[in-house]
Amino acid sequence: MVHRVDKLLLDIRISCEEIIEFCASKDLESLRSNRMLQLALEREFEIIGEALLRMERLDLARLESKIPEYRKIIGFRNLVAHGYDQIDDHILWDLATNHIPDLLNKVQEF
């Protein structure tokens, strides 16, 4: 069990780091004008949400205590995967730039 949780945490950490790197020196307009950036961020959010969903099945108590907003992240993953045509660029950018660094810190402390 620990090995799987560790692997999922690694996947989340890598995705968070990628999002931070992808957004460096960019702004909301960069996102709106760069389809590849949009797709890259969406994919990383899918990975993060899926990893959290799998972690929920393996270690719910620890997940709830360490990343209490994990259900919202899974919900956003579901929106990206199933409601792709409803994604708001402003929300995507806000999550990527304002919330992912916090998630990365929580994952590193997990």
C-alpha cells in the first residue's frame, strides 16, 4: 500500500512541478492564445485528480488530513475530462498559478 501511495504522490508532485514550469513567465493572455499550454495544463490536472482519486481508495484518513480540498481537485479533474467545453480559462489559470504551489507543498509534506 505504501508503495502505491508513494507512487501517486510522485505523480502529483511531478504534475504540480510541470504546471509551475509551464506557467512561468506567462500570464492569462498567454494561456488564451496558446492551445498547447491549455492542453498541457488540462492534462496535468487530469493526472493530479486521478492520482488523488486512487489515493482516496488507499489512504483516505491521511488524505483528508493532509489535503482536505482533494475532493474539489477531483471534481475539477472530472470537469476537464467530461466537460472539456465548459472550462473557464480564468479558473484554469487561477488554479494553476495560485493553488498548485500550495498543493505541491502539501504533497511534499505528506
